[in-house]
Amino acid sequence: MFDNMFGGIKEKQALADQKLKEMRIEESIDGGLIRLVVDGKGEWKDLSIDQSKLQDISQLEDLLISIANQAQLKTIEQQQAIQQSMLQDILPGGMGLDSLKDLF
């Protein structure tokens, strides 16, 4: 009953998950020394390191942590945007997100 009332929640969630899996988020750091590509779920898809710009292993470790954190933040932003869009589609006509704030 509620699934139909809210516009097929399971189907919309499946579409959102598929969109996140197909999404590509690219980050680069330190003038392109490291380039990381993740999908919208945060899974690493590609990593490249320009060894000619690399000074030492310590620099590499620091930059890998930094670029992974940057990619994670962008992934979270994309996930939130897709979830908000999905929620807008699910809510009955005229009920925006602002109408829910008084419920909690």
C-alpha cells in the first residue's frame, strides 16, 4: 500500500543505486601527481601516479590520504543530492522537504 502511495520506493532506490554506480568522480592533487576516479558509491575505479613528480614514499602516503578524503567528500555530496531528488519524487504532490521539518 505505502509503496504505491509513495511512487515505487524500491524502484526509485534501485534507479538511484544504478545512477551512483555509473557516476564517475575524478580528483587530482598536487598538479596531477595523483589522479583518482571513484564511482558514486565511493568505490575506486582508477588510480594513476605520475612517478616523475614523486619525491618520496612519505609524500605519496600523505597525498593518497588527502585525495581519498577529497573523493569521499564529493561522493557523499553526490549521494545526498541523489537521495534528496529521490525523496522529492516519492513525496505526494505538494509535499516538499520543507514541509517535513515540523514533524521532527
